Amino acid sequence: MGFYDRYIERMRARPDSANPCYTIGIGLNEQREEEIPSEDHDQLLDAVIFPDAEAHDRLLDSVPSPEADAAIAEQDEEERVSSDA
């Protein structure tokens, strides 16, 4: 097991759930692969960002654009206001 695998495993195991460990990698376009081999001890990254500003999030499949984030925030606010009424 490598240094970063051990470090990420320790950070994810912390009892402080208010500050979760979210791992983000930076890759070159030439490094993109459809599948990446891994072993049982490997700690997967939560997201990877590439130079063309495309991001991939293993939890969300992709990272929403700022416009999508704004639309989600607006919808959340509308739901909060309607539930307060």
C-alpha cells in the first residue's frame, strides 16, 4: 500500500464527520482512460479534473456546471420557502 493510499484511508476513517475527506486528482488529457486497474488496497479518488476544465466525480458521475448549481440552489430555496409557509 502506497503513502497516499494509507493517508487517504486514515483521513476517511476519522470520527470527525463534519469535515469529510474529499479527494480530488488533477490529470492530463493524455492520461484519460475508460477503466483504470486497481487493487483492493487502492483508495479511489472522489473526483478528477483535467486541463480542459472537464471534471469527473465518481459519486455524481460528473460535476455540475455553475449554472446547474445555481438552478439547484434556487430550487432548494423555493422548497424551503414553501415548507415554511
